[in-house]
Amino acid sequence: MSRQILVALGAGALFGLGLAVSGMTDPLRILGFLDITGAFDPSLLFVLGGAVATTALLFRFVLRAPRPRLADQFHLSESQRIDTRLLGGAALFGIGWGLAGYCPGPALVGLGYGAHEALWFVPAMLVGMAVHRGGNVRLSARRPPDTVASPPAAGPRRASGGTTH
């Protein structure tokens, strides 16, 4: 197994452990956070605050390196557009989160320990991802060639259109 895969596996396991220790794999806790007029549970704010603070402190430090330790370049999105696809996707994510109490990370952790909600949520999430991917392929095929891809804005350090997760 390659070093890159082992590091990714370790990072994923650490993320899952953090979700489990903080209680964020429990859909009822998430639904409690979303229920601002009822039995509101603010504990998710502390988890989110810790994640944002950690990212704010370390992200710029990490990007000062000429490249990642296990890759040729950083893969960061250069897009700063807020459009209907972004807003629609965010709304669908929020609706799914509110209905199920799961987002992808906790759903995979829940699947790992056999939570019955995750057993139906994860396949539905995978179908949604496949539909999205199919829609993106069709959209790319219809765009004129000059709008399909743009060169990286920050030189060789970053790849256009990539993600950080």
C-alpha cells in the first residue's frame, strides 16, 4: 500500500474518531442542533468552532510549503463564484442534513458501526453523487471549449478545479 493511501487512511480514521468522541455521529444530536425553537443542543457549535479555529490557524502555514509532502501540487479550487448551482447544492445538502441528521463524514462512521439510519442514507448519498457527476459530464460537453477549464491562477502550486478534501 502506498504511503499516500496510508496517510489518507490515517487522516480519515482520525477524523472519524474525532466525530465519534464529540458525539457528532449521533443524528439526534445533529437534529437537536438544528431545532433552534425546541430542544436546541449547541454542542455542535463547539465542534464547528474548533474546526474553524484549527483551519484558520494552520491553513496558511500549510500553504507556505512549496508543495504537499505526498503530492506534486496543492489541489485548491480557484472558483469564487456564488451561483445558482452552488446555492441549490447547499440547499439540498441542508435539507438532507435536516431530514436525516447526517452529513457524509458522520454517515460513513455510522455505516462503519452499523447504524440503521446510515444503512439507507449512504446509498442515497452515493446515488446523489452519481447523479451530480453525470450532470457535470453533460454540462462540460455542452460548454464551448474556452470555458471548460482555465489555467491555474497561482502558478504551479495549485491545480484549478480541485478540492481540499
